[in-house]
Amino acid sequence: MNWFTHIIDFIVSFFTNMKYSLGPKMFEEGKPWKISCLTNTKFGLFIATYNSKTRQDSKIYLNGKMIYGGRGCKEETIGQGLVYGETVYFAGENGNLLIYNNGSITKGVRLAFASTCAMFNGKPYVFNTDNKGIHVINCLTGLEEFKMPGSGIVTMALEDGGKLYTAACDGAGGIACNDGTMLSLPTCQCIIKYNGRIFCSNGNTLLEKIDNNVKEITTMPCEKIMHMDVNNDLLWVAGANPDSLWIFNRILECKQIINFNDTITVGGSVFRTRVTLGYFGRAVGGTRVEVYPINK
């Protein structure tokens, strides 16, 4: 980063609002439900929950009303929504690609271990993992177009500079690129672009990806970074054990929004906390869903 960019970031950060707090709880679902999706869109707020006991009864809520779930809905989990025009795509693990359009959900291509949809070259894709690797499937056609290197369930993905990057925290964990390269990070769950830079996670460590290396930014006081989002010119970081939320501005000043001071072990879970524009969600003790508005 050159000195001129740093000065601009310093000035912008000085005027960036960091006075956020959580409002009163606005959604709850009791045991044994956990949160797997929290996505604010032009259609409203999508919340997906899954049954941590049966592992096949996932639901989707839109603005608090269930629009998908019940008999015949076998998805183990449902990942973050991806808006494409008038459609929202959701990856349904061990179920189907779920497609929201005009107020209803329809089913697309069959999926194995899938959690993430992302844009690449102007088209929406879903990442489907099986024992033959990570398959990149065009959501519009339902056809596989190519494979990513490595293995594991893709938990976040992004496009940058004409290349596609995926994060996976199991299998051959790390950041894979469609050019065939692989950056090994055993517990890499998040990857996101903020202010022209790529940030990722490895356990509870926030990192910046620079070429095919990573630079440590800071270690967060939680067991695992669960999710990241970019909105209001801030980088939002959600952690678990304890369930927590932080924001970073352009010069990477950090402010904690909330710490629930719980000490429930995360282990291999990737669905304990979620953050989206205006909302924070968590699975209390790993067994009960709570969603809160984020107030300025």
C-alpha cells in the first residue's frame, strides 16, 4: 500500500461511523435448531436454520415467515444466499440447489456437500464437494463447468482479478484458486475482499492474502472466526466461543460490537454465527437460534 492510499484510508476512516450496537432480539428458534444462513437482500432478510439432531429438516424464513421447510425438505444445512437479478440461490447440503424467485422456492441440481454460492465471470455458481473433489456448477444450467484444486466443503468464495478463490476448512483446508494453486490453511473458513484487499481466516486469526502468501493482521479473542461481511465501508467479523462481533475500518482499527461471554466449544462447526447488513445471528450454545438487528 502506497503512502497516498494510506492517507486517503486514514481520512475516510476518521469519518466512518463505528458506533454500532445490537438491538433487541427479533427472531428466535428453540432447540435443537442452529443458524446456517443470514442474508439481507432487496427482497428482505433470509434466515436458514437446521435441525442439529436429524440433520435433514432445514428451513428458510423470509422476513420471519417460513417459506421453505417441512415434509420433503431433506437439506442437511442451507448456506448463505446469493442474489442474481430477481433470484436468490442457496446451496442445500445433501439436498438440492434451492432457488428463490417471485416469492417461492424451487429445487435445482442435486448436491452433495455444499454450502456456498458465488459469482464468477458474471454467472452464479455453486460449489459441490464429493469424494472426487470440488465441482463448480453453473446455477443457471445445473452443469459442472470445472473443478477447484484441493478438497473439503467450500465455506466462502470470491472473484478477484479474473480468478476464483475458495476457502475450505476441512479436507485439504485452505484457499484454492482456479489457476490450480493452493494456499494451505488448515482451518480457513472465510475469504472476502475489503477496500481492495483480500482478507481470510485461519481458526481465530485474521489474515491478509498477498499473492500466494498470507500476512497476519490479528488474533481474535474467540475460538474460531465464523463469518465475515463487508458493508457500510467496514469489515465485519463474527466469531464463536464466545459468540462475538467486531468491525474494522480501512486502517484496520478494530471495535467490538458484542461479546456474549459464552464458552461453548466450537470444534468442527462452521455455522455458529453469521453477520449480514443490519443483522447478527448466532446459535446459542450451538442449539438455539437468535437474530438481532444491528443499530447505528
